Amino acid sequence: MAPSSAPRVAVIGAGMAGVSCAAQLQQCGIAVTLFEKSRGLGGRLATRRNEAGVAFDHGAQYITAHTPAFAQYLERLREAGSAAVWQPRRAATRDAAHPWQVGTPGMSALLKPLAATLDLRTQHTVDALRRDGDGWQLCCDGIELEQRYAAVVSTAPAPQTRALLAIEPLLQQALDEVRMAPCWALMLCLREPLPVDIDAQRHDRGAIAWLARQASRPGHAPAAQAWVVHASPEWSTEHRELSADAAAHALQRELVQALGMPLPAVSFAQAHRWRYALTTRALGQPFLASTDGSLLAGGDWCLGPRVECAWQSGVAIAGALAQRLLR
Ligand SMILES: Cc1cc2nc3c(=O)[nH]c(=O)nc-3n(C[C@H](O)[C@H](O)[C@H](O)COP(=O)(O)OP(=O)(O)OC[C@H]3O[C@@H](n4cnc5c(N)ncnc54)[C@H](O)[C@@H]3O)c2cc1C
């Protein structure tokens, strides 16, 4: 726990970047408040349950570690029982060189140990930032908070961070270079098993980019005929403004075509639009900072479309801020 006289930092967004940043700042003795607009933490590391209690990992599918530091972080999570290696029968070779790791019982579990002691304010949407002397004040859901922060870190996806940084046109200009594509995800329960001998399949062409049998994932109920299907970035962009119901119907039709067979009877189908799902053009550096170093922004959009990139960005921001605030 940080002493009450410690500098206080506001971190916006409780995905991998925000949580790893906040946890590392706290470890350095810096007081942190983590603001998240959703009801829980995880961001795109998401697990959703339907009314029957069936779990769907409908955002990030698996994590790979390309650096020793992130591999160590995942190893600690495996030892704590929050992560496991997923070995699906797969018709996909990309990333085959690195073990596929997942959160258990769901992807958001990857953040729970890190977030356990953080001051996390869920259902708090930060909608404006205001300079106050050499510090910052935040406006949440239209209300200005009393607390003053020595620094603010935004880890919202690039377009949402851009909207928050209206006071820093130079940072906004840098953000204009970043591109993020949407992804429609379909969560599906079938009454009978799908007659295919794969648990995960990537398609490089067509409307369907990915499908995964949820029961094959460590921590998921083995009996449920639950699948997560992702549309390709092209299809998702073209159909970005569909309603969730229309997208659920259209994606079932596309799935029938991609598999070349009819689906068994469907007992549950729900679509979710990830408006900013995958970074297609990254910033090319681990984070952005204002000239005085008190306003910073990061996330996967800095380095690439992977959870490890979000982690690297969050850790890099924490390192830079700790150096500045504790000198
Ligand atoms: C469909 C899909 C499949 C993917 N598959 C993989 C995969 O297999 N492997 C892989 O490595 N990566 C994958 N990714 C990418 C991976 O999920 C991301 O790279 C990573 O989770 C991004 O973490 P982040 O912290 O940068 O952002 P996010 O997880 O998006 O976190 C940002 C948080 O900020 C919050 N927020 C936004 N605005 C505000 C505001 N104004 N106030 C408060 N809170 C705010 C959001 O609610 C969110 O929780 C996938 C992503 C998607 C969507």
C-alpha cells in the first residue's frame, strides 16, 4: 500500500495495458486509481456467460510470449492457477512456434491476480481531462472529481484515447497515424456436436476468420456445445453498423458457407461488436507522453495487435512515470 503522501496517478482502462501499468506503479510506492467504464476488468481479455451459465471467451483467443519478460509473467500466472496452456486440435499453423496460453477459468482471469490490491473504479467513464497547476483533474460521467492527480495515463483504444487528449494536439496528431479494425464475434450454442474434428480453425479468406470450441479450453465446461466465431476484419468493417441481432443471423449464414455443411439446431446465438479490436497500423513506440511527462497514453495500439504488446506498453509507461515521480 502506498503512503498517503505518495504522488497519485490516474490510469484509464482496466485491460492488460492499464492493469499492468497500475500494478507496477503501485509496486514502486505510487498511489494509483484505475478507472474502467465497464462493469469488470479485462477489456478485450473478455469472458461472457449466457443465462445458462455457458462461458465464452469472445475477445482475445490465446496469448503467446515472444519475450522472456512476458514469458516469466505468464509462468507466474500458470503457477497461481490463473493461466494454462491450450492445446486445441487445430487447423491453423500461425503462432505454432509459441505455446498458446489462456486464462482460467476465462481470459479475464489473466488480470485478476495483478488487480487484486488495486483501487479499481468500475463503471466510471472518464470523459474529460483538465490541467490544474502542474497536476490533473478528471471528469467522470459528467462530474468533476475532487481528487487531483500528478499524472494521467490513458490506455483506452487509440480512437477513444484521441478523444480524451483534446488538450494535447501533438499527441492527437501522433494518434491519427494508428489504425484499428473492428471484429464481430458470434457466441453460439448448438444442441448437437458440430461434426468436425477440430477445436480451433483459422480461415485466411472469406467472412469467417476464426472459430473455437469453448469446451476445448482449460477451465470451460467440457460438455457444452459452445463455439466462438470471429468475422474477418474486412467483413466486420463492411458490416460495422449492423445491429447485434442482424450480425448474429448473418454470421450463422456465413459459418454454414465456410464449413460447407448445415449447423445442428442452435440453442443460443449472440453477436458482440468489438469496435476497436485489432491494431492494423501501430504507433511504433511503446507509449506517447506530453512534453512535461504528466500525460501518457498507451495500449496494444503502440506496438501491435497482441496482448503481449499491451503488457509491454503498460510496463514501459510505469517505468517512465516512476522515474519521473520518484526522482
Ligand atoms: C476479437 C479479438 C480477438 C483477439 N485475439 C487475440 C489473440 O488471439 N491473441 C492476442 O494476443 N491478442 C488478441 N487480441 C488483441 C488483444 O485482445 C489486445 O491486444 C489486448 O487485450 C489489448 O489490451 P489493452 O489494455 O491495450 O486494451 P483493452 O483491452 O481494449 O483495454 C482498454 C480498456 O479501456 C476502457 N476504456 C475505454 N475508454 C474508457 C474511458 N473513457 N474511461 C474508462 N475506461 C475506458 C475499456 O472499457 C477497456 O476495458 C484480440 C482482440 C479481439 C477484440
